[in-house]
Amino acid sequence: MNPFSFFSLLSLFYAWVGLRTVHEAWRGRAALFDARVTAADRSMLDRLAFFVLIPLGVLLHELGHAAATLQMGGQVLEFRWLLYFGYVLPGGSFTPLQDWWITLAGNLVGLLTGLAALALLRAPLKPAGFYLVWSFARLQLFYALIFYPVFSSFTRFGDWVTIYSPQGGVWSWVTAGLHLLLLLGYAGLARSSRFRTWLVNRYAPTDLAAAFPGVDPDSADGQNALGSHYARQGEVHLAERSFRAAEALDPTDPRPLMNRARLAATRGRHDRALALLQRALGLIPPGEPALHAYALSAMAEAELEHRRPKAALAHLDAALALTPANASLALMRGRIRALTGDREGARADFARAAASGDPGLAQVADAELSALEGAGPDRSGSPG
């Protein structure tokens, strides 16, 4: 398929998805643009940045090509902008260096657009608007500095084939040097704890004193609370830093270790999560059975990720021995027993969960029990 035809079809598909995204955002605009940016809000704002604002970036990119063409005394024979894709067909007699400049100009405008959006973050924007601008700046800079250059390098299609060709002479080398510096700056900014803390405080500010009256923000409790707040915003690095600070302030507190284990599990580092939970178990006081059970259930989940159902069951047996009324743990153990072929044990656990008095949990347990009864005598399998 002709690349232009492929990208045109892709743009039409994106336009359809974009219209649905705008409709969904409009219906939920009251919650989306209130003073609180939730995880669901961030997801929607990311989609709006891509489907609504990126077409503006593409338009400015193509206008950059067109302006450079006119600047070099040429003519714009064809200008196409299909929201997420476009191109300019210049006409005229150009030197190799002029052709190189026309090709670079669109990408330079795209880069400046991303930097302008980044600068706009200093404006007094409301939380949702701030996050929307940040999402657009991030996408625009990623496209200009990483995605498009890499795409051109591998496919030999697009502007960067010309930009890094001999046509630019020494200017191609200058561009490469500046490109490298910008990439290093982009990576440094993305990894900067100070910058990311500033970002979160702008789109998801938290008042620990109000949320946790009497808690010193510089105490272990305060750092645990702050780490949990960062984790809810998807800021894993900041959350890890706060939990480590809490651990340093109070080495006898098991909660920072358990919180770090949760972060490790979300990143797929289940062995690390198990090691942290094992350390946490040694710190939990005997009079905290619920905390013990929570740690053991988290260890069971980590064991399941490694396809070790027997180890997971051992942890859940210990957790239920500590908190016999915990119907959620019974439901979890019942599912594992069903997967390993222990129908009688699974049936008992599902019945136990169904009798918990929690309507939602009882409904799930009844459904699991019905599925177990309808599966036949040979229901077994390999846990996934």
C-alpha cells in the first residue's frame, strides 16, 4: 500500500476515535474539569491531548514546511493536512541546502510548539487544563525528538532522511549535536524529581495537614501518606522516594516496605515484591492480624504471577488463619483451588465468601460457585 494512502486511512480512523473521545469528554466535563484530577481524568486528558491537540501540532509542522518553501522563493504546489498526517509539495529550483532547510523547518516548528506548550505550564492554569497542556507538550516533544527521527531512520521515509543526509553539509552535523543536547535535556527533565514534584503539585495538589490532621509531613507517617498520593498519580519514582524516606525515619515501621512492594508488583518486579514483603512480615507486631493478612495476601498474588499456586495457597491459608472472617481472601483462595483442581476446597471457600453479608462479594462468589458446578467433574487447569 502507498504510504500516503495508509496514513490517510489511519488519520480517518483516528478522527473517528477522536470524535468519540470528545463526545465522552463533553458528557463528563463537569467531573473532568473540576478541581481534582483523578487517574480516570488523566487518562481522558491524555486522549484529548492526542486526538484534539496533536492535529494542531501537525498543522503547524506542515505550515513550517510551507513557510520555508516561500522563504526560499518557491511555491507550495500541494498542501495536505489530514489532522494526524500531512505533507507539503514544494515547487521551484532549490539548492541542496535550501531543500534541506525546507525539510528541517517543519520539524523545527514542531519542536518549538512543544517547547511553547512547556513554557505555558508557568501560566495560572486550572489543574485539568495544566495536565492537558503538559500531556500535549510531552507528546509533541516525544514526536519531534524521538518518534519521527526513529521512524525515518528505520523506514527511510520522512523528513529526517533528508535532514541527516549530506545535503545539509555542516548544518546536518550542527543539527545532530543540537538534537543530542535536546534529547539529553528531555530525558533529564522527565527524570527530574524536582520537576515531577512541581508537576504533581500543580495538577494534583495535596494538603497533608488537612488530609491527615496532626500528622507531621516530615514524619514517617507523613512520608507514607505522601508516597501513597504520588502512587495514585502514577508517579512511581516519587512514591518510591517518599516510601524510602519513611523507612529511613522509622526502620521499625513495616508499611513503607509494604508500599514499596506494591509499587514493585505494579512494575512486574514480583521477586522484589516478595523480598520486601518478607522483610515487612518480620516487623509487623503480633497484635496486627489484619496487617499480617494483607502482607500474606500480597505475597500470594506475587506467587501467582510466578505460577506457583501451592506457595500462594500456603500464604492464603496463613492469612485466613489470622483473619477467618475475611471473605475476600476466601474468594481468592477459592479461585486458586478451582484452578488447581481442588473442587471441594473451592466450593467451601466460595460458600464462605457468599455468606459474608457483603452483597457485591456474595454475588461474585455465587457466580464463581455456579461456574464451578457447571464445569463438570474434571475442572482443573494451570493457573495463569
